Amino acid sequence: MIGVPTSVIGAARWQSYASNQQRQRLNTTTETVASTLSAHLQRDQDLVQVSGRPSPPG
């Protein structure tokens, strides 16, 4: 009788672990995309300033 409750507890812990790992990967991916986008936007702004063209509003 100990096997079934132990299996249920193990399954619940595994699901929690897997869910946390998925959330962590999503957060890491989101931060990477935001950082990359920010760097590209800054590079574009720098290019506009160097070229002497007025930068677009915003």
C-alpha cells in the first residue's frame, strides 16, 4: 500500500519540477530577446546620430 501514495507524490513533485523548469526557460528566453532587441535599437539610434539624420520620435 505504500507504493501508490509514493508514486502519486513523486508524480506531483516531478510535475512541479518540470513546470518550474519550463517557466525558467521562458523567462531566460524573454530576457534574451529583450536584451537583443534593445541592443539593436541602440545600434540603430547610434547610426542615425552618426549619419546626422534626425531620429524618429519615440
